[in-house]
Amino acid sequence: MNRLFHAAAASAAVVFCAPGARAQAVAFDGAWSVLVITDRGGCERTRRFPVIVENGRPRYAGSEALTVAGQVAANGAVRGTIAQGPDRAYVTGQLGGPFGQGTWTASGGQTCAGRWNAEKRG
């Protein structure tokens, strides 16, 4: 379960946006390395995750079974959800150029919250 909350934050490039903005969101396409930091709760303190954004849509590039819902907005706004079984994490933040940052909160069997930082790697 700890992995869900961190992977959710790692998938911080998740956002809902209008269909017309999708074409502009591709500026954020590529490989991202996301560092997740837990500030509250019993989840792992820090963890790094790979995320791929394609056509403005994120996907977790690791081996864990996660469901990612959302899209990167043309302005880099980040908002979305990540689920693993009954657990769900909510992600918000902002991407700008090759960097990004934001916050995440999780609910389910364990309540955790924290922040994330992202760096575009390709």
C-alpha cells in the first residue's frame, strides 16, 4: 500500500484538461523522474519513480500494478488520481519546462500526504 501513495505522487504528471488543450500538452511528453517525499503518515519517507508522458497522458514506467487517470494540461497544471486496489491517491501540482512540483494525499487503509518534485529526463 505504501507503494500506491508514492507511485501516485510519482505519477504527478496526471491532470484533467480540455480536449483542445491536449495538443499543446505534448510539450511535457517524455521521461520524467519523480521524487516523492512523505510529510505526514506512515508511508515510506522518500522514493523515486519513473513516469512517461505520451500525448499529454501519463503512465507509470515501473513494474507495480497501478491505475493512472488524468492528463497533463497545456499550461503544465497537474491533477489526477492513482489507484491500487481500494487505495487511491490524489495528485496536484505544476510542471514548467524540465521541472515540476506539487503535493499528494492518499486515502484507503493508510492516510499519508506529502510533496513531489519532478525532473524531465528525455
